[in-house]
Amino acid sequence: MSADLILVAKSQGVGVIKLNRPKALNALSAALIQQLLGSVKSFEEDDEVGAIVITGRRVHEKVFAAGADIKELEKLTFVNAYMGNFLQSLADGIAAARKPILAAVNGYALGGGCELAMMCDVIYAGTNAVFGQPEIKIGTIPGAGGTQRLIRAVGKAKAMHMVLTGESMKADEAEQAGLVAKIVPPEKTLEIAIAAGAAMASMSRPVLLMAKESVNRAEDLALSEGLRFERRLYHASFSTNDSKEGMRAFIQKRKPTLKPLPAVEEHNTNRNYQKYTLFLNPLVSPIVLSYMCKHILNAQAAIRAPCCQKWFDCPECHAETSDHPIRKTTDMVFMCKKCRKAFRKDMAAFEESDEYSKRKYYTQKIIEAKTPTPVVGVEGEDARKDARMLRDERMKQLALSLDDEFADLLEP
């Protein structure tokens, strides 16, 4: 294996990966893919790097990547390709990256080269860039996302035309179609991509990862589920110090001082935790949740998505979560094993109390009151209106009979 199929460098908090097979037009051989994925993984683990740029060896190169290595493809059989899951590692490796990946494309990005560019989060293209999926001309079809990502980027009509005819698309047309974020002079492509990556790397790291994940989920989820996912990450962002700093800076009309990597937060060391990290799950017990919010939290429940948990420490002993066997527990609290055991002991004592019994009773009553009751003899919209009226009336009566100390159970 050649040791220089990939060249790497770091600049302004950005990891730069350069494809380096100029004689083969940067064709994606198995060895090059392996080194590419290794470089991506290395930058993913580097805290000094906040974004990654993939490009050709030189900014003036006429080729970004001309596709898969045809000499290797020619030797493939169905059994070898199928059993070896050919190209799966490339798709999975790039998709697994949580940091933003930018493509700086000059010249031809064809076949696997076009697919590699589309795997990236943002494409910056020189005016000489050309994108295409010409696989049909050699008796095959795109195999690394060309038929799937292209249609999402440019629409069915253009994707069909490119895939079925093998014709390519120039940079200006690609920008108009939505495939490319920005067209720049060829000699400026890498410079502008690095500048964009540096701007991303300067942002709050947890929030940057949340933003990328939320946008990517839009392709996989229905609108209602996507909105719910976005809202949860939006709520999670309020638990970061950078969020508070950004809002204070806006109010004070100054530039915010954001930290790419979060600092360790100070916590109150007494047993009444100042802040707990909760993972919202539809199955969380409303009794446990209401108890935690009322009796354990002095200030607030900080809602954080699981993608953020590695940045924060145990809320009780303050040790970093990476040093503990952290897992999602049924009580929905992220703690180390020792503190989780103590917390469960407290919860067990609470479950033996009269307050728990009352909360359980009222919770069941609220569930019953909220359950719509069919109205006999009425159908259609009138039936739904009558059912809603009955439900609202039951809730009003329940609210009047509810003790003040359990009023939090009525909150949506």
C-alpha cells in the first residue's frame, strides 16, 4: 500500500485531507479509501479539529476524483462484491463523522468522486468543477449513493437524466440545482472551504454537532418526527454555557465569546443537586419525573440529548462520564454507577411513601380524564367536538379536586 495516497494537514482548527493519486486521476482504490477513512477518524478524535475538508492534491488540480478504480472493478465478481459489501465502508465511514465535512471540488467529480462529494455536508466548487454519474456508460450503476443522494440534491428529473444518460453537470448548473453551496474561483476553492470550516470550528462544539445531526435527520424522518427531534436538540442547546453567553452578548450588543470545547461546569456539592441531566423519553414515568423535578432539582432540569452526554460530568460526584460505565437508565438520569445506586436507593424510599401513592393515584385519574370517551348516537366532527368537551369538563373537575402540591401533574 502506498503511504501517500492521502495527504493531511491542519489549518485554523480545520483538518484538511487531500486525495493524492494524480496519475490515476484520484481514482478511489481500496487502499485510498482505507487511508481516507483513517484520516477522517483521526480528525474526528482530534479535539483541536472542529471541521474537515476533503479536496484534491492541489487547488489547481483538474480532477477532484474520477470515480472508482476501474482496474479494481474489472476484477470484481458478484459474489466478491456482495459478500465483501463493496463501498459500504466508505459510505458508513463518512456518514459516521459527527464533525462537519466539507468538499472543495475543482475539476471532475465523476462516479465515486461525485458520490464522495455528496457524502460531505457542504460542497464548495471551483468554476471548473464538473459533476456526473457516468457509470451507465460502462454497464453498471452508481453504488455509493449516486441514485439516492443525487435525487435529494437536484430532484428526480435532473437525477434521472444524469444517471440514465451519463451526462455531467457543470458548476453553475450544480449550484442552481442545489448540489453546490457556492461557486468560487478555482485557485480560491480550498482557501474558502478552510475559511468556512474555521468559522464552523469556532462555534460551540456540542451545538455544532447538534445542528449537523438535526439537518441530516430531515432526510430520514417524516416532518412531524423531524420537528420533534429538532425541538429536543433545540431544548438541549439551552443547557450549554455557550447558549447563555451568546444570548447575553446579543442583549449587551457585543460579540460572544464562544468556546469550541465546553469547560467543566461548577456544581453544588450537597445532596440536593443543582442540576440533573435528563433524557426525555416517551416512556419515562410521569410520577418519577414530577418527583425529580419538584424534590431533587433546586433550580431546573437540564435537558440534554444523548449525543451531548460525553461532554458533561456526573452531576453528583462531578467525575467525567467517560471514566464511568455510563448507560441510559430507566430513571433517565446520566450518572456514574456509584451515584446511580445511591439515587435508586432514594427513589426506592420515595416509592414507599404516601406521597408516591397519591401521585400514582392522581396520575391514573389524569390519564383517564384525558382519554376521549365516544358519544353514543353522534358521529363525525360533532362526535369529536362532544368528546373534547367532555374531556375538558372532566379535567376542570379534576383540577378543582386536586391538592395544590400535586398541581404540577396537570402541566402538559
